[in-house]
Amino acid sequence: MLRYIYGEELSTFPKLRETMFRDRARQFSERLGWEVSVDAAGEEHDQYDAQNPLYVIWQRADGSHGGSMRFLPTTAPCMLNDHFTHLTDGVTITHPLIWECTRFCLAPEADGRVAGALMLGAAELGCGFRLTDVAGVFDARMVRIYGRLGWQPTVLGTAGQGREAISVGLWEVSDSARCRVARKAGLSPALSRHWFDRAFGPTTPLPVAVSA
């Protein structure tokens, strides 16, 4: 199932929290070789985890992490504007209705359906919070996944070529995109909305500022 959990609420779900940060360490440090910080518990955290982001997490039946993403408003400090403006010719993306998505992570044994569920969670979050777009930085390996799910970004800039290419893009939020991704992911749009409403209530709130 999909869960929507703010950073300050993660301690309520200790198994989910611990396995998420450990899976991030496995993916970003061990498998991809990124220069990230891994603590003594084998968990990967960065400065943006301290800003009370909203996590979209696929929770498995045993309560552990199957996959996740992290969201922050672009009006707050975010990775895109702090580290990747070289991809946008120095232009920052700052708008209350555009949120950044980072740390797309899959558990080592996760199947392809989890990636689809996470993209559905991004579309659901966008619709639920009435966003216009979701912004993110992605590498070449993700292009095939976006195409398969039928929700491809508008590319704003790219550095590198082939498998080494890194791009920044905007995913336009719409209910048609949400339903299309749900169909491709093999999940019911109604079930997806139920998961979102369970987190935020049937009356969808407006975006709120995160703590600095």
C-alpha cells in the first residue's frame, strides 16, 4: 500500500523508517556509488530529511519499505535549486504549486510494480495538493520507466550523454495523468485516492509550509 508520511511522523513507523533509510544507503551508496552520508546504523540521510519533507512510501505487508520518494515545496530549500541549477542555465524553479521529488528508491527485491505505484503516488499527491507540476532530476535509466508508465516529463535541461546523462524535468499534474499511471501500474484510481484520503482526510488540504 502507499503511505504519505511527513518526516516528523516517521518515528511512529519505526520499521518502515529504518528499512527506508537502509534501502536508500544500499541503492545510492553501495549500488550507484554516489557520495552520500551513511551513518553507523547503515542509514542514508541528508540535510533535506531534516526539513520535514513529505515521503511517499510503498509499504509491504510486513510493514517494511518497498520503495519511496521524498517531496519538498520549491519555495523551501531543495536539492534542485541548491545543487542542479547548472542544468537549467542558472534558473531556479520556485513556485508554491511546484514541488520537488527526490530520492526515488526501490528496495533491493522490489519488482517493477513498485516503481509504478510510486509514480502513481506522485500523481496522486500532485492532484490532492492541487499542484501544477512535480519537478525532479533524473538519470537515463529512468527514461524507460517514465515512458512505460505514460507520464513523461518536459525536459528543461540535460548534462552528459547516453547512460551518463542527467536531466531536470517537470511532470505536469492532471487527473488524466493520475488515471493513466494507475492503469499502467495495475492499481485502481479509487484505491489510490483512498490511500491518499486516509492520510489527509476526504477534504484535501492546501499545500503547507515545511519547517526549516
